[in-house]
Amino acid sequence: MRTLRADESGLAEAVSLLRAGDLVAIPTETVYGLAGDGRSADAVARIFAAKQRPTFDPLILHLPASWKTDFESRSVVDLQGLHPTDANLARALAAKFWPGPLTLVLPRHPSVPDLVTSGLDSVAVRVPAHPTAQELLERFGGPLAAPSANRFGRISPTHAAHVIQELSGRAAAVIDGGPCAIGLESTVIRPTGRAGEWQLLRPGALPREAIEALLGAPLIEPPPSGRSSPGLAQPSPGLIETHYAPSKPLELLVGAGAHDWACALADHEGAALLFFSDASRDRALAGAEITRPCRVLSPTGSDVEAARNLFSALRELDASPAPSLLAELPLGTQGLIPAIRDRLERAGCRYPTSTGGTP
């Protein structure tokens, strides 16, 4: 796998590779994506093979920013299949939040390859905000399928080095666009079929409050079965029960005090530790000296900083000598906390605590 610079020469080579049907890992504001020609069934099949991704897990098509105002005329989606209210809301959502970390699941155009959508009659689309991704898409002149550039189920990559660790020999090149600014995948929503009603499929880098403010209504939660139907086509990427996972066992503590952490530390000798903030670390450890690997996602408790550092911190702790990982599952329902919780819950399992419970 070659590393390309995010400059004129690197982008020109990336476009040539993509037009030849090869795969190129690209930076976005969320995570690095493994990109291939979204109109080529062969290129899309290479993405699934490189990631070892099951074909029931659909892909997101990334669109050029110049398509933002007329994406419905680009033979990707078919808004005629929506109620006029929802078609207008789709246009309003695109106008407000694109380029950015919002993915819309909309009726597909017949020209979209079945493999992109896992055979569903809907397709997931977004316009990424990263300047390198935008420039590449404009030069390529069409949609790129670009799921996270890692092996299926593993920790998402937020640096070019992570991509090389995950996919060396499985893609032609990676464009090094620096660290991802957000560090969490996009928020995914879809219309339910009832006029004006939309459903949250995956919490992500765009807080639901911002979306609900535009919709003028709350987002509907996904059905519980949407999180775990292996073998069935998923309505959105990122809904598999086990996902974003380190190679080592990860256990989560929620609402845990010093006693619970003391028990967990005794049960998991040498486990690496992950905390949301300095304050939560200090409460949990109650002054105890810790010599094992330990990371704090945001010293001040910023959800934005914590999101940006989550995957890098998990990857760093997974690479440490520690035999397992213990992580705090932060409480809260605002901002990016739900997305952070979602990724951690899919990556690990809850450790029994005396004070923990459903937040």
C-alpha cells in the first residue's frame, strides 16, 4: 500500500487508481474510508473482500460537494419515492448539514449497484467535509463507496497509520490527510414512511438535537432488533451488535464508584484503563496509584474531544502489553455522548457493578 500526499500529484494518482477499479483509503472528517467507485459492482466487491465485510452490511456513497443542491438528479437517489414532505425535508437536511457528518438513507436510483445497498431499495448517502475528500470527489466526478478503512468489526481508523496497520496489501494506496477532525462515524437517519417522521439508525458525529431542530420533531429510535440481525440486510452501516472492537476483551463500567472499580481492577489484573475525563478517573480510582496503561479521552470532559480521541485511545490500549481493557461508559444523552456510548457498547460488554444500572 502506497502512501500518497494530499497534494496535486497525490490526488491525481488517487483518481487514476479509482478509475481503474482500485481501492484508495481517504481521509474524511469522521474516520478514514476505504474508497472505490460507487457505480462499479466490481470495485464495490473489492471493498467487501478487502474489509472481510459481510454483504448484508450496506455501504455509504460519498458524493461531491457540488452535488449538494441537486443530488436527487444524479442517478443515486429517487426522491419521487418519498412523501413530498419527506422529500422536502431531505433537501433541507442536505442544505443545512452537508458537507458534514450526516448520512441520509433514501430510496435508491435503479443504477446503484445492488451490492452497495445489500439488495435493499434504499441507499445511504452523504457529502464529507474534509477538504481532501471533497477535492478527490470533485476530480473523480462521481460517488465513492467508502466504509471505514479497517477490517470488519475492528476499531475504526482516524490516522493514515491506522489504515496501513489494518489493510496493508488490501488496497492500492492511502491518502495521508492527517488525523480526522471528528473521529466518529456519521449520524445516520431515514424517513419512516410517515410524513415528517424520521428515524435515527446510528448516533454519530452530528448530535441528534441539531437534526431534531430542523425536523421540528423528535427522531424515532431504531427498533431493538435493528442492532442484531446477523445475516439479514441491515438498513444502515454500523448496526451489527459487535463492532468497532479491539482484539482484546473490553469490559465497560457504567455508574461505577471507587468500590466497583476496585473490584473490577482486582478481577482484571493488568487490564488497561480508559476514562472519559480526569474527574471521572479520580472518582473511580479514589487516589489509588495505577501503574497499568491508562488513557483519558478528555481531561476536561468535553464530548467533542472525547469523540475525537476514542478510536485512537482504544487502538493504543489494544496495542499495549495489557491482557484486556476496562473502560468507563459515560453517562448522558446530549451532544456526542450517545455516539461514544454506542461505539463502546458495540465494542465490549458490561461488567457487573453494584451501583451501575441503566442510565
